[in-house]
Amino acid sequence: MTLDSIDLALWLLAVLLEGAILAIVLWRRTYRTLPVFACFLGWCLLSDAGMAAMQRIPNAYLPATLVNMTVDALFQIAILAEIGRAVVRYNRTAPPSRVILFLLGGLAAVVAMLLNWWRVPGDRPLLNLIYIVLLQFLATLRLVFLLTLVWWTSLFKLRWHPRELRMVTGLGLYILVTFLVVVLHTRNMASMQYHWLDQLLVASYLSALCLWILATTTKVAEQTS
């Protein structure tokens, strides 16, 4: 099997899983409690189709990639916030104060920056430079939000419903692998011989989709005090 055929197979599998999860979300009416997650799945399918079309327009592919990765990241951050609200409802507790979130977010930002000292090459075209900077920024931002959510729930010993736990586990895995791949790519591991890193990233996304299938088929029990 060639490299192109492996990439195509991974992409097609991701599209099939995204479609399956969206169908489950609509069928079980999960969109009522997780509207952002449902919209994200719809966006993923549209994005897959759009980016496939953009590959035939070389001059438009990179700008489209910048838009696509930004919207993806914003959706994922919004999903983390949605999961946080679900945890609050499940525990019947008050939402965290802004001070707590600010302190935890600041600590998470310090940890993320220590793990990734940004490297910005100065000999690239403007759009390529923007791509590299945006890639690092969005990977770091998502990690900060993920760590903030995990630390907050751990600090206050909040319980997780199996649905939200599977969702955050899948998304968290994808965010962590994304951060790792971005760090390695910015440290002279961006050539084709390191394409396996991109395939590892896709594999982590497929794992997240599998966990999301389990999450969306989980029956939400009545909340307990």
C-alpha cells in the first residue's frame, strides 16, 4: 500500500465515522444537550468536502487551510466549554469563578509554553509564516483549555458522567497528540520522512471518533445529588 493510499484510507474512514456520529446525534437528539458538538460534526463533514475540492485549486488551498484549522480549534475549545457546563449540571454545583479559571488557565499557559518554545523561521513566504505561527498558537490554546478543564474538575473533585468522560478523553487525546506533532514539526521534523507524524495525528483523531461513538450511544441517566 502506497503512502497516498494510506492517507486516502484514513481520510475516508474519518469521514465515515463523522457521518455515523452525526447520524447518532440526530437520531438520539443529543444535539439538544450538546449543540456545539453537533454543529462541529456537521462542520467536519462540510470541511472535508471543501478541503478536498480546494486541493484542485493550489493558490486557494493554503488560505483555506488557515480558515479550516482556525474554525476547527474554536469549535474544539467551545466543546470543552460545553463539556464543562455538562459537568456542572451533572454535579449540581455552581460554575467555577472567573478567578479560579484565570489562575488555572494562567498556570496551564505557563506549562504549555515551557513544553513548546515557539520557533518561527524568518525565510518563509508570508502565508507559510502565518500558517506556522497559527499552528503553534492554536495547538497551545487548545492544550491550555484542556488542562484548565481537567485541573478544575480534579481540584473540586467533580464527578463525570460516562458520556462526557468519553467525549473529553477522545478530544483530549487528539489535542495532546496535535500539540506533540506541532512541537516536533517545528523542530526540523517537517519533511516527508516524518509524514508518519501526520498519520499518527489522524490515527488519534480516529480514536477520538471511536470514543465519541461510545459517548453518543451512552444513555444519560438522571442526575443525582
